[in-house]
Amino acid sequence: MEATVIRTGTEGKTWGGGNEPLKASYGKLMMWFFIVSDALTFSGFLAAYGFSRFKYIDSWPIADEVFNHFPFLHGVDAPMYYVAFMTFILIFSSVTMVLAVDAGHHMNKGKVTLYMFLTIIGGAIFVGSQAWEWKNFIQGEYGAVTTRGGNVLQFVDLEGERVAIEGFVAELPVTRVANQRNNGIWFSENESISEYTIEEVKAGFEANENILVRTQMVDENGQKTILSREESLSKLNAEAVGVVEGANLTENEYGPPLFADFFFFITGFHGFHVLSGVIINIIIFFNVILGTYERRGNYEMVEKVGLYWHFVDLVWVFVFTFFYLV
């Protein structure tokens, strides 16, 4: 049985791109295929995040308390301000990309160069901001203790404001040594230790009567449950087994381990897309300066990378909405 080859055109050649189908070039059509497939990937990630959050709906961290840092304003409570700033920068870079594409349609090399440069700057600021946000997320600010059931207990004052462990921990004559090859299970867990021991935290808590324990469970008002002084002492002494500061892939001071896992994976995957887009934009930027597209007689390559950049911006809108706002 012979295969049938569909031939088009007056010269009998198979379709090699051109302006068909849908009046789109081959490169632009392939970019749309990539965008659709990548959109399905991100949709799967966000759907998994939604199901996991629903499972832990009564104990999921409150975003305003986790993402409340701002550069050079240490100790200032600025919930979501910096994330909103990052979002604005990325959306603004999408505007400059639109202007670059429009300038390319008018064969205006100077404006294409300017707007591509601004787009690259915006993308670089976003990637740097995301790295700074990761640093704060990993490092943590307040610390918490872990329980036998895998939950975390945080600390607040009588007004309900978070209290850092370092602010009340007691100093005890305890020698702590990190697990290594010759003295512990170095290959499986606990390669590093917290700055404080659970004994020091308990001693400091007992000595400070103005501190209470807050569980990760959310009450009917959408706030974390704060225990009385007696309940706090009982729960801390009966269930607390370790100290956690910041976040990693196995535990975090904010709540269920899945929260940190999804944060690293989803924002990291998106950040990789933005970084890739910045690198590609830099390559296109230098090609514009060298006059490559002037000689070709079109700036379609700018339009194709513009499609990718708009997609990255749109994905962030969904990540920002579902991960930070909802």
C-alpha cells in the first residue's frame, strides 16, 4: 500500500511553511503549538495545587503573613506589596513588548531596539525579585516548632502578633553537632540543624508569660487558632519535637509541607520560563542592533518571541491569583 503525499502550489511542492494554514508562517504556528502545550502543563500544576490546598483547607498558610517582606524595610509588615510590585513590572514588560512588535511592523529599528531593551530590563528585575523572594522564604523570619503529627506550632504575643523564636529562646548548656559521615545518618536526613534546640525553645517559652502558641488550624473567622497560656504549655510540652526555621522540601515554618513544595515548583518553573525569555530576548535584541531583521525585510522574529513573552506574563497572572491572592 503506497503512502499518499498531498502536494500544493503550481510547482507541486509539499507545504514547507509559507503563509498557510491560517495565514501564519511556519515558525509562528509552531510557537502557538508550544504555547498551547505549555499552557496545559501549567494548568495541570495549578489544578494539583488547588486539590492539595482544598485537602488542607483548615491549615493552609495565610499568604499575607508569609509574603510580607519588602527590600530594605526589615521588620516592616508589608503584606503582598513586593509581589504586587513584581507583577506590575512583568505586566509593564509585556506592554513594552507590544510596542516593540508594533515598531517592527513599521520597520522602525530604533524603537524596536528601545522597547526590546526595556522588556529585557523588566524581565531581569522580575527574575531577581523572585530570587530575593525565594531567599526570604527559605530563610524564614519567625521560626516554629514541629509536632509528632507533622504539624507546626507558631508563637504570638497577647495581641496576636507573630513572635520570632530568637526573641524569647533561652540559652542552655547544650552541645549540638550536625550529623556527618562518622556520627549520624548523614545520607538520609538532618544534614543541618536549627540554630536552637527544642529544649531551649520550651525553656524560653515557660519563662515568658506574654507568649502564646498558635496552631496552623484556621478558625471560623479565617484566622489561625491561638491557644490559652495553659493550653499552649500543655501542647508544647506534649507534642513539640523539633525546631524549623524557614522552608525546604520536607518541612517549613508556614504550615503543611506541600505549601513549600508547590511554591518552589510552580514559581520556580515559571521563573525558569521568564529567565529563558530574557535570554532569548537578549539574543533577538543584539540581532536587531546588527540589522539582521532589516536585511530580512521583516521583524517577525520579534513577534514570535513576543507571543512567548505574553504567554509567560499571562501565566504569572494565574499564579499570582491562585497562589498569592485566593
